[in-house]
Amino acid sequence: MNDMRRSLLNNINQLNMTNNELDKRVYELSLLNVLNQELNYLKDYKQVFRIILKHLTAACQSERASVMIIENDELIVVEANRESEFVQIRPPARLMLENSAAGTALKKEKTVVVRNAEKSNLFKRHENNSYVKNILCIPFNVRENIKGVFNIVNRKRAWNKDNAQIAQLIINQGLIAIDNARLYELAITDGLTGLYIHRYFQVRLSEEIAKSKRFEKKVSLAMIDIDHFKKFNDTFGHQTGDQVLKIVSNIVRENIRAEIDIAARYGGEEFAIIMPDTDSVGSVVTADRLRKAMEEYDFKVEGKKVAITISIGVSTYPDHAKKPVDLILAADNALYV
């Protein structure tokens, strides 16, 4: 009788374990299904990062999460969230690879768990992260092109094996979308300047004009030309000229609205900026800010300061034109006024 009872209890325990395993598997499949639906058709890998972070904080019941990518032996925080709300990081926070939990995870290519950050040699305290109590760092690598670490902070209960497994599951699924988004970005980005290519600019300008027409809003366009660039190239050489193109591109990026305005290399030394929901007054403010930033830039060739100036022409839909080609022409003509 006792043997039968023990056998029955053993069968019940095994059945419970099987049921728990099935529940866990159903949860994982359900999570992956939702994740795939949200990741489908995303073309910006930073948006993919945001989706991953949202699911990491929810699945691991953590307060915060962030993603860092490696650049010049530093880890740069590119996206972060706090209880499902995304935190704007500008300029990006930077962390040295040495003596950090994230750096250790990346170098050893394995997950690092810090359960008591205050006493850990792997966690370096900064004035902005005194809230950190425990952290899970999971490294990732996308075709050797994007390397980094996902950090999940302050789980409400102690970390366990399931947390790391479910986090890894989410990240692995997200990496496929990151790879696809990165490949798309490479196809539409100018290799030298990092700005969008001419073809993508034309597509987006048509889209923004159509959107402005539908919602009865305005969209402005700025055309930028580097003054006397041919003479500059002839005098200092094409390599120095390429440096100037990169500098102008960086100044453009730093002085427009991130994830709203669209900056492109129009061709040669010409650049273009599409400014959605911006009237002619707003476009002139942006143009003046760009001119001033360019004039103040301390560019030197062989130790001697060389002035770099730009000309900017702006036009606004529907004030100056109603078709993309006419809006470009209006801005281009304004360059020489």
C-alpha cells in the first residue's frame, strides 16, 4: 500500500513538473509571438532596441533596462527605459570597458549577474546610478557589426535562472530584427557622412509633403552648400575635403531634431534637411543655428585655422511650392539670394 502511495505521489510530482514546464513553454511561445508582431517591419534598429527593452523589463519584473553598444573601447548607452517609459539620453552616457559589469560580460561573452552592486568590484558607481542594487548584463553580437550589452536593473525579487533564460530568449529573437534593420539602414545611408542617401531623401520628401497635405500642416526644406568646396579640395586635397564633409554632417546632425527631421547628403558637397511640421520662420531659425555652428567650428589644416562656411536656402510647403521638385528648386534658388 505504501509503495503504491509513494508511486502515486511520484507520478503526481512528475505530472506537476511536466505541467509547469508546459506552462513555461506556452508562456515563452506566447511572448515570442507578441514580440514578433511588434518587431515585424521595423526598419530602425533603435526602435527594435526599445521593443526589446520594454519586454525585458516586463518579463523580468525589473525597474529599468538599457542597451549599450561598443565604440572606441567605450560602452555607449544608446537606449534606456524606466518602468516602460523611455529616457532621452543626450549626449549619450559613456562607460569604460574596464572594471564594469557590462564590460566584463562583453569581454567574457557571457551573462554577468551582480546581486549587490554596492559591494561588487564589477560595478562602478557613478553619480547618476546610485539607485542600482542588482543588475543582469547580457552581451550580444550582430554579425560583428554591432556589439553591446543589455542591462536589466533592480528586479523586484532575487534573480534566478529563469530570468536569465527568458531575457536571453527575448534578446535572441530581437537580434534577428536588429540585423534586418541594420542592413536596411546601410542600404539607405551614405557611407562617408552617415546621412541618408539622395534616393531615400526623395522618397521621404514626397511622403512628408503628402502627409502635410492630408493633415493641413507645413513642411520645410533646407538645402545646404559648402562654400568654395572645389577650391578647398584643390588646395588641401580630397582627404581633407572628406573631413570637411564629415564635420558638416556632424554639425547638421547635432542641430536638428532627432528622429523628426531628416538629413541627407544630396550630392557632392550639397546637403538637404526635411523639417516636418515646420513653417518658414522655424526653418530660418534652424538655418541660422547651423550657419552659426559652422562659423564657430575650429577647423585646422596643418595647425592653421581654416574657415569653413555654408550657404543655406529654405522653402516651405505649401507657401513656396506644392510639389517635391518645385520645393527643392525653391530652396536651391534661395541659396543664391
